[in-house]
Amino acid sequence: MSEDVAAATTVPATAAETSPDNPWPLQLLSQKLKMHIDRAPSAWVEGQVIEMNRRGTNAYLTLRDIDAEISLPASAWTKVLDRQEIPLERGSRVVALIKAEFWLKTGRLNMSVKDIRAVGLGDLLARIERLRHALAAEGLFSDARKKRLPLLPHRIGLITGRDSDAKKDVLRNAALRWPAVEFDVREVAVQGNTAVAQVIAALRELDADPHVDVIVIARGGGALEDLLPFSNEELIRAVSAASTPVVSAIGHEADRPILDDVADLRASTPTDAAKRIVPDVAEELVRVRQARDHLRRGATRLVERETDRLASLRSRPVLAAPEVMVSHRHDDVERLKGRSQAAVTAAVVRAADQLVHLKAQVRALSPQKTLDRGYAVVQLADAGSAPGVRRDVVRHPDQAPSGTPLTVRVAGGRFTAESTGGQEPAED
């Protein structure tokens, strides 16, 4: 007993402590795995039944993921399967309550189905509507997020099924409307568990191409289960994140996957998508002709209106005989010129008369005129004074006593004299 206890104490406590020299017994590893797996809770999972075999009271199933290439074997009691109102078969979409179990003796992991339920159309529709409301609450369907499609796309990215009618409809109708349109086609699975991954990959590839102006996701009509990939949340978010405008052309008028809500444009059918993404060349040519006619009529009306205005202006007297305007102005100029000359002449004559009058007044008041009337100016003569020096004028006889030399200025000039004295009273 003591030897067993000693051996137990040498076993590593954890897997990380094991080594080639000190390994775990296989039994211990199996026990620990079983303890760990037994603690794992049961989980509801969704998948599709791709295999189912009954063997007595046991049934063996293989479930595959709805949107990925992942499958899982499981087992169930047949009584669990028999509780279904509609028997399960291959291809059925189910939700199952699965509990992982580990068989200690064989080391086999088994996925035990504790409960299983078929997913009906009503369940699928309810689930789609719940997802639709949740995404709408996030604002993924808001009109503000919608991108405007180009008026005339040069290259269109088309995501559709391999050699499908939807592909042919889009290509044919688009070429009929605008023969020069170009397509970059991506053929993918449009139903089944690989559809979502392939559509997303094609969408991202086309969105990354700067030459692609618009992307069309097209598929013909089908059962609700066939259209489920186009209501997948991952695909919806990928379309919402795309920078290139996306057109949804899934199914018929009655079909409405969530892709229709998030796309920038919903087309009821692939044919409708072709009609809405490219203009009709015939209609555009008609519009061009109409526009040309409208411009031509407008230009003609403008020319006619301006011609009439020009004719009206030319018919006016001033333009009918434009020289009249100049001649009238010439007469005005001549008249004003005559008036100006007359005014100037009159002013000159009046000024000349005034000058003569003033000149006569000045001359009448000048000393020379006084001398001309017989008067004389008598000044004291100073023999030693220089010529031009001012001499005193004799105003009183006392200024010139006898023998005083005098200078006398008369109208004809000057002469000298000498006072003899004598005084005579001045006459009044």
C-alpha cells in the first residue's frame, strides 16, 4: 500500500509537467478528458441532415453547417427522432440539442443528440424578420446610406450562378439597351452551404476593382430555402460595407430577401436589373434629337426676336438718317460759336471804350495837361545839385527873394530864371 501511494505522488499533476521520463498513464489522460468534456454544457446548434441511419434503438446522423463546408457526426436514440410530427429525412434543416460525451474505454468522442426539431418555413420566415428588424434598427437600410447609381456605367460587375438564366437575362437585356456596356462576371454558387462565402468573396473582389462602376447580384426565383443565403447576416453586412453601388436582383416580384433592403437599388427580376442600370440607347438618341430640336427652335426664336428688334431700331428717324443728328449738332455748335464770338467782341469793345475813357481821365489829370493850358512849375534851382535831384517847388514868394535862381518848367520844356523879388498878392 505504501508503494502505491509513493508511485501516485510521482505522477505529474498537470499535462504541462509530463515528460518522456515521467509520463501520464493513458487511463489518467482519459479520465481527465472525460471530466473536462462532461463539464461542457449542452448546446443548441443548427444544421442540415445529410446522412441518417437507424440501427435498432440508435440512430446515427451527420449534420452539416448551413453556410460552410463543416460537418459533424452525432448519435441519438430513435425515440428522440420519433417524437417529430414530420419524420426527418436527408436534407431536412434542423436545430438539435447536442451534448458531447467521451467513452472512457474506447477513447471515442460522441456527440449525443438529446433533442431535435425540424425548422419549418414559418420558423425560417420568423427568423428572417427578426434579423431584418434588428438590422433596420442599426440603420443599415437607411436611405442616407444608399449610393446613387452612375448614369451610364462603363463596366458592370455581375455575381450570378454558373451558366444561369439570370446571367443570360442580364447580359442579353443590357446589351440590347446599350451595346457598348462591359461586364465582369463572377459565377458562384447561389444556393447551398457554400453560397454565402462565394458571393462575399466575389463581392469584395469586384468592389476592390476601380473600373467596376456598379455590382449586380442576380439569381432566379426559387424556394425559400434556396434564397436563404441572400438573407444571411454576414452577406448583408458585406453589401452594406461595399463602396461600389450594389443592385439586388434576386428571385421574382414576390421574393424579398434581406439583400433587397440593404442594396442601393432593388430590381424585381434580373431582367428588371438590366433595364434599370443601363439606359436604352434608342431612347437616349430620341432625347438627344429632341434636345437638339429644342435648342434649334430656341436659337431660331432668339435670332428672329433680335432681328425684329434691330429692324425696329433701324426704322427710327435717328437711325434712318443718322447724319441729321450730326447736322443738328453742327447748327447748334455754329450758333453757340457765333454767340460766343459776339459776346467776346462786345466785351472787347466795351473794354476798349472803358480804356479810352480812363486814358482820357488820366491824361486830363496829368501835370502835362496842366502845363499845356499855360501853367508853369517854378522850382528853386540849386546850382550844385546833380541832375535828377528833386528841387523844392516855389509855392510862396517868400521862397524866392531877389536874386534866387529858379528853374521854370513849361509845356515845352525847362528854362532858368532869376527872381527879382517883389510881391504881388495872390488872386482868388
